[in-house]
Amino acid sequence: MGKVGKLSSLWVFCLLCVLLAVGCVALTGACSDKDNLTETPVGGKVGEIVERGTLLVGTTGDYRPLSFREADGTYWGFGIEMAEEIAKHLGVKAAFVPTSWPTLTADVTAEPPTFDLAIGGITITEARKETMLMSEGYLANGKTILCRASEAERFKSLDDIDRPEVRVIVNPGGLNEKFAKENLTHAQIIVHPKNEEIPVLIAQDNLTADVMITEITEAPYYIKTDARLAAPLIDQPFTHGEIGVLMKKGQADLLLKVNEVIKSMKADGSLRRLHEKYGLTYAY
């Protein structure tokens, strides 16, 4: 082979190498793009949230220590920190939107949506799962009572509460009211509009009510912060359940992300540490 032929062969070889290198780069880029789409899907509810840059979280703000809104508009609580962790996982900020127990279902299912998901003291129930989506549970829950510490010996069972002379107070629209009306058919049921005011009404005098139906998630906070209150049946809850995140149907991608966060927090111990921070029951 002459000198020209050798140069031609070398040129062809170099050209093939360049083409092969370009092809590999393109293929690698395509694979990387695909992986990124898996981690942060384009479209769907998650894509909408990522594009907006904000996770809209519905919360009642009346349920210490899970979700409470101070007078200046700031929120704090176990559920608030859970929402912020979900937002962090999505790479966005959390913004809190007021809702209430009577309007919770309507707000979750509204069109256009009022918020992306709801969080706080929301118990997982079959009724809710029929019309909405609920995440895996992240906090044990159950019905119990608050009463005046001076009368703690008076209430040792549900039968002791279900008497005509006992005045039971609940907040409207939630499972506390539902439980009271279904299980306390002899007691006097009083519905008070503001959940956060009820413990004070119980503690300050015996003019309004004797017993508050509440949850094992809420009761420890009040007996710790107000010596006038007691929760004599806190270790014997009337019901057993779990609290989860509530959202509209058709948001399976968001539900998947929320459950990933919960599983991750369970696995790395951060969920247990958050329970301990707020003095909450991790599991039965």
C-alpha cells in the first residue's frame, strides 16, 4: 500500500472513532435524561408542584401539637414538619392553606383544588379512602378524653362518661363529634366551634363541660402544659388507628412520593425522633 493509501486508511479510522465517541455521548445523555425523568416526572401532580415551586398544604391549625397557627400566621407542629419534609423531598417550599374539620373533605376534593394535600391530625379511615387518597400511616392514634385533674378518678371507662349528668364537648365536623354521637347516647353532647379553645373551657371551671373527646396525639400536650387537666384513659384508647396525609384522587404520583418520604423517615429513624420531639406515640 502506498503512502496515500495509508493516509486514507488512517483518516477513515479516525473518523470512525470520532463518530463512535459522539454516539456514546449521545447515548449516555439519553440515559441520564431518562433517569432524571424517573426521579422528577414531567407532568402529573408532582410535575405541577415542581413547576410552581411550592407545595400547597391544607391544615386546620387548631390541633396542638400536630398543626397550630399562631396569631401572627406562623404554623408549627409535628404535621407541619412532616409537610416541610415532603416539600424538601420534592425540591420545593411548603405553603400552608387554612382549612377546617367541617370543610376538610370539600376542600380536598374541590375543583380547582384548594391545596395539593392536607396534613395534621387526619385519621386514616375506610370512608375517607373511598372518596380520597390517604398515605401510609406515620403516627398512632386513638380516641381518649381530657377532664379536670380534680375529677380524674371519676372517669375510669366509657360507661362512666356515658351518663346523663356528664357533659361531653367536641369540635364540629370531625371524627371526635362522630365518635361522641355514636358511642355516648346518654351523655350531654356539646359542640364547640373552636377546637383549640375546648381544653381551656374544661380546665377553667365546671360551668361548660366535664369531658373533652380528643385523641392520644393531642391529650399529652395539654396535660403537660396545663396542670389543671388530666387524661386518665390515655393508655386505654377507645379506638386504634393511624394518622396519614389526605389528598384528592387522581394524584397517584404525589401519593407515591409522600409514601416514599414516610418510608424513608421510618428507615433512617428521623420519624421516631420527630415523635419524641413532640411527645407522641410512635406505635401501639
